[in-house]
Amino acid sequence: MLKVLASSWALLLGILLLMVGNGIQGTLLGIRGGIEGFSTYEMSIVMSAYFVGFLGGSRLAPEMIRRVGHIRVFAALGSFISAVLILYPAWTDPVAWTIGRVLIGFCFSGVYVTAESWLNNSASNETRGQALSLYMITQMAGIVAAQGLLLTADPGGFILFIIPSVLVSISFAPILLSVSPTPPFETAKPMKLRDLIRTSPTGTVGVFLMGGVFSALFGMASVFGSEAGLSVAEISAFVAAIYLGGLLFQYPIGWLSDRIDRRTLILAAAATGAAAAGAAMLVGGSYSALLAAAFVIGGMSNPLYSLLIAYTNDYLQPEDMAAASGGMLFLNGVGAIVGPLVTGWAMGTMGPLGFFLFIAVLMASLAVFTAFRMTQRAPVPVDETGSYAPVLPSATPVAVEVAQEVAIEAAQEDQGPTPPGGPTQSPG
């Protein structure tokens, strides 16, 4: 781990600053929208727009990089991010913010693709898993740190929009000045979506549902806080609790996933998250209960994405794992676009606690569907399952393919060379 940190510290520092900038703008807009009098419905569209842009960037950025190179793409998209962050307070209109969120989601996705490809290129086969873990920790730490910065100025002014703009601009320096020469860029040809769904219904349904949960947490948590009358400090702590839970539970769940039937763990994590969201609805007047619920929901939902990818890999041959990542990302992205819209509708219909109702319904649905699938076939023996690699639901194609490479290498080490025409797993 120290070897990876020594070789990639500048890149990880740049990513940390990027995540701080992104974490501030995500929470700040929810708070500022309440100050400006935007309706919950308007804010749900604004928040959903980020994931529209992010999904588009995930699919188009690789081609942009192949055409003009990493450095040009990185610099151009980074400039747009800084500009949009400054324009938010100057043009406080839901339509303008929606357009800005699409643009900033697209640009952040492209910047992440570029940075992640550099990180992957700097890692060896032996250190790739450690590099991925450090990358995930850096992302989570950046989002948590961003919540503290929200307390440094008035959200009704300009300063809190200037801070992330400056941080994003500064983040380019360590990345562009310290990174090794630009790597070659290739992505795997995606597997057909129907084949992926047929291979693992639980995995594909799960990543779609978790896309909705993640986007609700990332996009609508601060809107919930504003609607519920929480102070800026309380909203910051509420959002931070979600990501602290995700960070602390990631490795215990990953450790368990390599030792027990993954479907049992998926069911337990989803049911626990649903129960926490349901409890928050019942004791919504207690702020300490809200913090506890946020910690548990984040702790269950963030690792579930990695767990679902690992579970899907259990039913794929190593040569198909990288190709499957595109379909998983697409399903997750579609769920992420829908998430804030449905959450906004629920909050508009039944008040702020509609936020927790949406999360409870999605996580309970995953638990029920997993329980049903457990009756349809026998589990994969634990000693035949693949490796768990931590990936956030906001990952781009590069990060997911890096995780798949870790799983492929582990599978090849465990299984040895696969003979031509060898047997495949039955659909899951």
C-alpha cells in the first residue's frame, strides 16, 4: 500500500481536491435551492441532471480521449467545471442550474475517466487492487471533507461556490505536473444487455436499484435537510454520516463476501438499509436518529454496488468480465437518473420523509428479489467465487474495468488456464 501511495500520491491528491469540489457543489445546491425558494420538484430535476451528464460523459469521454488525448480533455473539461461552479450563484434559475448540472456531470465524468486511466497505468498487476482501494478511500474522504467546508461561509453568498471552483482548478496541478506520460486508452467492447441480464438477474436488477439509491443520497440528501428545516451544520453532518458509513462498512462487507454466499449478504445488507430508512421515517423528529439512519444506509448501500459486481462476476468467464462492466454502468446510470426524480415526487407528495420512503422501497425491493432468486438455483460454492474489489456507485468505465481486471487476475490465479471451449457457469 505504501509503495502505491509513494508512486501515486500526486494523482491521488488531485483526485482528493476534485472530490472535495464535487462534494461541496452537490450539497450546497440543495441548501441554496431552499434559500432561493425552488420547489422540491424543481430541485429533483436539477439533481437528476447531474447523472444525465455523468452517464453521457462515461460513454463519450473515452472517444474524446482517443481523438485528442488525455491532457487536452482533462484541461478543457476542468475549465468548464470551474466556470459552471462560479455561474451557479450568478444565475439562480432552475433551468440554468439544470443545464449547468448536465454540463458539470459530463465534465466530472470525463475528468474522472482521464485520472483513473492514469492511475491504472501507474499500477502493476500486483498493486492494482491496492491502487483501487486507495482511490476509493480518497474519493470518500474528499466528499466527507467537503461537508466540513460548507461551514466556512454563508450558503446564501458567493464564497462557497468560489471555494470548489478554486479547488478544482488547483487539482489539475499535481495531476498534470507529476503524472507519468499519458497512457494508451482502450475500453472493452460491452456485452449485450440482454445477455448480461440473463447471466445474472440479481446483479443487474441490483445495480439498477442501487443507482437510484445512490443518486438519492448524493443528490437529494441536502434537499431533504432543507425541507426538514435542518441547519447547514446539521445537513453537513447528515451527508457526511452517509459517506462515513460507506467507508467504514466497505471492507467488512468485502471480507464477508469472500467467505459466505453473496446472495445472503446482499439480502442482509439491503434489508438492513431498508430497516434503517423505515426507522428514520418513524423517528424523523430526532436528529440523532437521522444521523444513525444515514450512517447505516450509507454503510449498506455503498458496498452493495461492489458486492453486486462481484456477484455478477461469479457467473462470468474471466474473458467476459471487462465486457460486462459497460452494461452494469449503463443500468446503474439509468437508475441514478430516475432516482432524484422519484425522490422529489415522493417528498412533494408526503413531505421530507418521502426521501426515506424511496430508499426503503428500493432496498426492500432488492432484498425481496434476492430472496426470490435464492429459491431458483443453488449458490456458487464459496471457494469458487471471485474476488471482491471496492468500487463506488459513481465509478466511471475505467474504475469498473480496473475492478474487473483485479477480479480477472484473481480468477485466473485460482482456476489456472481455461481450456478452449471450457464449461461456463449456469445463468444466475
